[in-house]
Amino acid sequence: MEYRRMKKWRPFAAMPEQYIGLQEIINKQVEVAQPVLTEEQMEQINFTLIEALHTNKQVYLTYYKQGQCITETGFIQFVDSPEDLFIFIDEVFELKNKMRLSQLIDVRLA
């Protein structure tokens, strides 16, 4: 009697192009539009950023990137409102991140 090894059935592994296409469709379905902030919300974000910068307090930053709302924890290092720019150091990798103020959705002190 001859024994053959059975291969696990992996329906999309046989056609990686199809798998990539399906993954793109799934990613598109979970995308959200960038929230539009009111003037009051933008002022509150600016106030919190400045407070966090001067007191060196940790913040929770929620920002919009490629169809997703992402929240990170870190410390504000630099804010330049006229240039629509700020720099924060993330808590996990301790890396400097340069970002546009217009990408921010929410900032809260930790």
C-alpha cells in the first residue's frame, strides 16, 4: 500500500494575484472618510498640543492615515501651527514622527 502525503487545501495560495486582489477589496471595505473637525475641535487640539509640549505630558494622538483612524501614545516635541506641522516621539519605539496637524482627529492628555 502506498502512502501519499496530503497537502492542506489553501484556496488562494495557488493564485497569489487573486489573494492580493481580495485583500485590497477587504481593505477598501474597512476604510473610513477623514472626519471633518469643527473650529472648536481644532482649537481644543491645538490647546492640548501646546499644553503637552510645555508640560512634557504624554498624549493619546488619533490621526487619519490611508483610510484609517490610528491612535498612538507619545510625547509632543515640536508644534508649528502656521506650517501645519508637529513632531511627536512615540512611546513604543521612541522614534520621532513628523506629521501634519491637518491629519489629527483628536489629542488627549494621558
